[in-house]
Amino acid sequence: MAIENGDFVKIEFTGKVEETGDVFDTTNQDVAEEAGIYNKEKNYGPIPIVVGGKHLLPAIDDAVLGMEVGDNKKVTV
């Protein structure tokens, strides 16, 4: 079933600077450790959001629409 506005979903992401590939945020502890941005105070793992609930940047919110469980997508913002 495709994701729609108002759906509650859990997402995993890794944010990178396009020009350098440097990781600036992630929900994956292994990626954070490898990138040198690990924070022991942070809980890593999928985060719950409401699609269209302004929890994400608008471009990311739009990109999630229509995805299915298990889909992966690269979004440039």
C-alpha cells in the first residue's frame, strides 16, 4: 500500500553534503561511527513521523509520498 499524507511511518535516513559526501546526520549508528559523528546521547534507529505533518523538509516529505514499505530513495534537497 502506497504511503499517503497523514500516514504514520518509521523512516531511516542518512544526510550527506552532496559536494563532499560528508555525513551530517543519520539514523544508523554504524554510519554515524564511521563518519565520526556518533553521539552516545542519541537513540539510533528508525524514527516515527506523520507524512505531511511537517516533521521533515518539504522535499523529503513529498518524496516519501507513494513509496511502499521497504522502498529506498535518494533525495536531493
